[in-house]
Amino acid sequence: MPFLPALLLTQAPPAVVQSAAETVPPARIELTTPFPVRLGSVGPREVREAVFGLRSIHDRPFRFRLLDLSLGASLDPAQLATPLAPGEVRLLKVRLDPSGLLGPVKGAVRLGTDDPAQPSYILRWELEVRPEVAVDSLRKSLGDVAPHERPEARFHFTREGGEPLKLVLVGTLPGHLEGGLVHEGTAADLRVALHPERLEPGVTAGLEVVKVATNGPQQPLFTLYLDWRIAAAVIPSPSRLVYTDPKTTLLALALKARDGQPFRITGVRVVGAGYAVIDAPGPPAAEQVLRIRRTGTQAGAVLEVACSNMDGPLKVPLKYLDPGVRPAASPVPAPIPMAPHAH
């Protein structure tokens, strides 16, 4: 298909409206290669070459000169030193250096001509510049975690270009997480382990946010996500008992075996004052209920329930939200004096 000039010189508008066929001169050049040239995925330091096949369909020699190039592109002017003879096919090669570029990139070279009717042509290319530093996944999941397990997630980083990769954790991990970095040349691993025994009572799921700094100039910071769920053998419902009405002193806690098999409650105790369990453990069952009475106005305590199908006790927070006690308001910052305006 003939390649029409991409850019024509601005001309004065004609006095009479003309048809498109009359205002656009026929093309003098045909492209013998696909247009635009698509180079696909390119490494951050991988120099590539875009090749354009040009065939002259002019009736006289056709001379080019370089007008403009996109960032990262270069062209040997010797390729344009001699005119394109009628019927000649010439391969025009453009060197592309993706240094400093990232993601989808569209570029072009603009060539001027010695034909007043078609003063310039634009040849285009497309490519996708891969990041210098990459991670195998920004989000990972530990899935269901038993209270006695210590699962670990591994985020694998790589760096293209041959330079060593260096990672640094930004900020401090929460107490229930343990992280470590292992470097090996152009690759590195961030390993994050979950310690369920360090979780606050009543916490059964989480989405962790971990930030990692790198020595890659285009990717200085990565934000990673790690989700998990605690899969205890006994599921409490609700996961915490919250007393919000001063007149309500009794709430029920339902306990259900995850596998549907009967279990025994082997022990119950309240860690803290102001709450008491009023039900004695019953016979083995797949579902059991305990009632807990609030006996005071203490803000909180923890109910520990030992079960025959669990290695450690199930911990359920007990909270009393006194409507007469307002939470402390955050201090209002002092106003910042405004600088005088210049008139």
C-alpha cells in the first residue's frame, strides 16, 4: 500500500474548495516493510534497530535529509548522502537505544525531501521497554494458615543490564512478620514469614503492605502486598465480643469445628477483670456456645478457650465501649502564619 507523506508544508487555502484527490499529491515513496515497525519487548539496555524499506516511484532522483529524531534514536547520515533513484529500493536503518525509557514507547524519524509537493515523510516505530528491575509478583497470598504454622512468601527480584541488584526494606515490619533479604548478583529475594502466635487476639486475616527500595534508577521503590487467613480448627463467631450498651451484660459466643467433627472444650479462662463465663463446658459437639457476662466497666479482656482439637487456646477479645466515655480528640495543630503577599 503506498505510503502517503505524513507531513506537508503549510500552504495558503485555495480560493475554490478542491477534492481530496486534487489537494493531496500522489505518493512518491512506497514502504516495502510493515508500518509502523514493531520491535516488541526490549531490555532497558538492549540496543535495537528499526529497518524501513523505501522504494522510489518518482520519475526523477529523490533526495532525503534528516529533520528530526525521537529520543534514543540515531541515524547514520551516510544513508542519505546519495539520492534515491527512480525504482530504487533502499533499507534505511535507525539505531534505537532505550536507556532512560520505560514502558510503551512510540518513536519516529522525520525526513525532509527536495520535492516541494511532498516536503517531508515520517517513519514510525513502536516498542515496549522492560523495566530494569522487576519482581515476579507484586502481590502474594499465604492462603489459609494454621495457628501452629510459620509460612513464608518469597518475592523474587531481577535486574537486567548486568549490574548487581541491591534491595533495602523501607520502614519496620509488624511484630507478627519476619523478613529477610538474600542477594545474589543481579537477583535478590525478599522472604517474609508469618508468625501467627504473635498476632493480637481476634485477628484472623490480614493484608500486609511492604515497601522495598532498589538501586534501579527507574524503579527506586516497590510496594508489595501479602495476604493471609488464620484457619484455626475452631471458628469463633463473632471473632470478638463487643458490649456497646450499658444495659447489655450478657453475650454469646458460638464455637464451630472447621472440619465439622465433634470436639471438647477442655478449659476456659478470662485473662483480665470485669468478665465471667457462666456456662460450664458441655459434652463433645461440632458446635458449642458459651455465654460471657460483663461484670464491670473494664475496657477489655481476653477469653481463652482450650479445645481438644487445637494445640493452643483460642483467644477471643472482650471489649466494652462505654458510650459515656468519648475518645480523646486529636490535638488541633497550630495555624501556620501566612507569608505576606508582594504587591
